[in-house]
Amino acid sequence: MNYYEDILKKIEELIDQGNHEDARRLILNELDMPYVPKDFEETLHDLLMQINDTDKNVRKFSEEEILSFLDKDEKYQLIAVSELDRMNLRNHLDVIARYLMNEERSVNAKALLIDSLIAQQIDEPFLYKSKDKEISFVAKDLKRADQGECFEKVKQILEEEFMKEPSKLCLAMQLLYKEAMLCLPDQLDEKDSALIGEKIINFINDAFDS
């Protein structure tokens, strides 16, 4: 079973179990990847429509509920930042600032929220804290995860390496995107391009050889 078949199997199992929330999040995560094969993308959209049709009578979260999710476990934090991405973040800067400074909160959710701040060109200063770093940043001054010079250089390295192996290339690009996302609000350093590329290539080859 290849990567895409495995993902579709997981989504279908979640739908069969009635766990539409996790199925939807997995679908949206895949659709957000820089590289999505066309037939895989079409299947994901079909599954998402299936979930939405089933859940169309489910009530929507209020703004107050969405913000309260930021103080719950990672699953709820990811829902919150996903909902916030569709809102005007300038209306919630105080809440966002407190969230980013809380080192106990999910680093995955924080990365997605910072990406949303960059996309909306928010020019307010923020302080990011986690258990291993503390960084001051202004989102407007940053590039999104897949737009930096290092990302482009590593992308070229991966394309050259896996030119004839599209499944490996797709997985490699997803790993690169995740690496860049989880680096936020830091940015991948261009001088590390070769090292990052080598690390991803070795990981992919080891995974396929095992």
C-alpha cells in the first residue's frame, strides 16, 4: 500500500467510525500540502463533500467557543486555529498574543496560526514561547513556510533526487513543508539547504527500504 492509499484508508475508516472531525482535519491537512496529485485531490474533495453533506445540520461554533478552544487540548487548538484562519485576525490580537506566549500550547497549532498571521500581513509584534525557544517577531516581515529561499533550494534538490519517483517526491515535499512550518516564526536558513535536503532524502530512502 502506498502513501496515498494509506491516507485514504485512514480517512474512510474515520468516516465509517463517525469521527468526521478527525477525517475532515486529515483531508484538509493533505489538501494544504504543496504537492497533491490530481486524482488524489479529487478523491479528497469527494470525501470532504460527503462529510459536509452528512454534517450540514450540525451547528457551527460561535466566535466565543472558537477562542475558548485555544485553552483546551491540541485537538481543539487545531480546530480553533483552522477557524481563525478564516477570520480577521486583527480583531483578536490580544488573545493571539497570549496564546503564542503560552509555552504549554501546541507547537503545531501555533505554527498554523503564525502562518495565518503572515498570510494576513499582520504588522503587530508578537512574542513566541515554547519549551525550547523564545522569539520576538512581526508576521508581516516573514515569508510563509513554502516561500523562502531555503525552501526553494531544497525543493530543487528533492526534485533532482526523486525526478523519476513521484511518490517519493510528494512525500519528500510534505516533509519539507512540515519542517518549514514547524520552524516558524524562525525561517529555514538558506545555508542549511543541502543539509536539510540530505536529511529528507535519507529519511525517505530508509523508509522505503525498510
